[in-house]
Amino acid sequence: MRDRKGGDHRIAAVILAMIGSLLPLPALAQNKPDVERQFQQWIATDLTPQAKKSGISERTLKAALDGLTLNWDLPDLVPPGSKPPKSQDQTQAEFSSPGAYFSEKRLQMLATTGRGLASANSATLKQIERTYGVPGEIVVAIWGRESGFGKAKLPFPAIEVLATKAFMSTRKDMFRDELIDALAIIERGDITPAGMKGSWAGALGQPQFMPSSYLKYAVDFDKDGHADIWNSVPDALASIAHYLQMKGWQRGRDWGFEVNIPLYISCAQEGPDLAKPVSAWASTGIARVSSSAFPSADLKADGMMLVPAGRHGPEFLVTPNFYVLKEYNNSDLYALFIGNLADRIAHGGGPFNGEWGDVGKMLRSDVLAMQKALVAKGYDVGNVDGLPGYKTRRSLGDWQAKNGLSPTCYPDESLKAKLR
């Protein structure tokens, strides 16, 4: 789990950071020396005492913190004396046609490489599946999505990133906890400060774990004495599987199935809280697009409707394992990407059968306005945050049906004036 939760926002955040780097930042430009002095004071009087209380030795603190300076190029920085930036309307994958998230060229490339690596590591993956119950193709798909199968460069010294964000970001408390956990990893001897590389958000190694996740889920699968998610492929793959197992992965079940949902069945029935046996969904006329029957083991088990683009895109029945994938990154599109990539690796599949419609770009503020209107009418949209999650989608579909509109279960420009 790279960035706690909150969706797959790395690309958007990088873009925002690039834009931000072009803007005048007088607080940063004029006060850097003073802020650096405050940073050193913070290390001495705040961070160090807390780290020592957590069991971090003087030796580790010296190795990790001596000579440490702030990284001024990171996004989301709020130097002392400045105000947090105002939230900006966003037009990332969750707010535009979801199809943009599924680059066919990228998926094909990842699938081709993933099949080769799955074969090369088949013995390890079989042992991992026996141990944790997670299929090898799921583990390899996450490995590929997170770090390009371990080939993606991780140029950022993790301690520098975490300390900078712990001192001056919009989530200082969270990053301070993660920094203490990173120091604990070094204290254990699993990695040196110089070897602890990660992303601009502080996520570590090939699985892109935050330090807190490393301490909970990283495993020494190659039995060399250290859980090395930076350099050991067995450790990285097993750590991903262990994470999923601990989050509730159900052994022997798939992640889900693309289906056709007849128009006479309301699309406003999705969500994990509306689960029912797969056989019950099938009895209503919902069928797999492959024309294959649902696996017999799934018929009596729970399934959930998922329409991530409403009637504008592919439709699914998913298992509880889909929501376990969302624990890795809290985004429907991320979990679908992993599921589709895993299917390609295991079975040579291709794109989803249903086409992602062009529903037009929607600003987060537009979706937020619709959510507020629905809440005023008595609907439960979940978090009123401008994100078109399943509760927003199904509330919208229910409102459409009650107002004589064909339910689409997805916000689009045509509804902005109608839903007030």
C-alpha cells in the first residue's frame, strides 16, 4: 500500500507538483535558510526524543539523520509561516471517462512481461499461493503495476522524503509516524539509510509499502534474515501476498467477472453492502460476457454488482477479493486494472468487452454539487467529497429512475442543470 489509501493519485499529484514548481513561492524562496534551521531544531527537540521513546537507538538516529536536509522539490509542502494551498478542482481518472485509466498499450506490455516473469518465478509463486492463498497472477499484476516488476527507479531517499513531509506537509502527523516506522526498519537491520529508497510519497521498494505497512506485512521469504522488498524478488512477491491475505483475501475465489446487466435490472444496486449470492444475481438474467457459467464454488458465495462508469462502461459482478485489492489502493479503477492484468497474465485475456463511454470530463466541484443536491433530497452518497463512488452512483441512478430519466448511475454534464 503506497500512499495509505485515497485512490491512484500519483500521476495527478506529479502534474500538480510540476505546475506548482512554475508558480511564485515567496515563502519558500525567501525563508529557506531559516526553515532549514527550524528543521534541524525540530529533529533535535521533537523527532529525536519521540524516536528514542519508540526504541530507536542513538546509533540509528545518527546514521539516518546526520546531515539530513529538506527536499524542497516535493509536492504538498507547507513551510512554517505559510498557509496550506487551497484545494483544486481535479480532472484525474476518477473524474473523467474511466476508460482513460486503461491504456491498452500499457496493459499489453505489462501482461507480456508479467507472463514471462510468472513463468520464471513459477516455483516461488506456487509456494506463495500455498502459504497465503493468493494466486500468483494477482501478485505479479500488483508487482507490475506498482514498480514495473521491480525495474522502476526509486530515486528518493526515504528518510529525506518522510522527514521533509513530517516537518512541513499537510499531513505532518501521519508522516511523522511513518518516519518513526522507517527508523525502526533501519534499527532492525533490514536496510541501511542509504539503501532505503522509495517514491516521492515515501512508499518503499518493489511493493511500494509505506513503512507502517512494511512492519506489518513484509516477510523474509528467501530466509536470508531480512525482509528485503528492495532487492529480493521472493520477499517482494510474498510480502504483497501476505498483505492481501491479512486484508481478507478469500482462498479459491477470483476477483470478479465482467457481465452483461440487462436494462430491466436497475444499475442502482451496486456496492459491498448490497451483496447477495452469485446464483441470485444470475437468476435475474445477469450473465458473464464470456458466455461461460459462473464457477460452481461461487454460486452460493456473495457477489456484488459494480458499475464503475454506470451504464457508460463495462459491468461486473465482483467478489469480496475485489475489495481486498482496493485495500492496496482505494480505487475501483485500480482494482479493475489489477484484475484485468492478472487475467491476461494467467489466461492471455484482453480488454474488457464493454467499451468505456466518453462521459465527458467532470470537475470534482461538479460532482460535489450533485452530491450535495442528492443529500438534500435524502440520499446517502457516502462521503460528500466530489468522488463518484458507488453510493453516489447508485443514489444518482435511483434519483434518475424516480424522476422519469433512464438510469445511467454516473454523473455527467447533462445532469448538472437537472439535479439541483
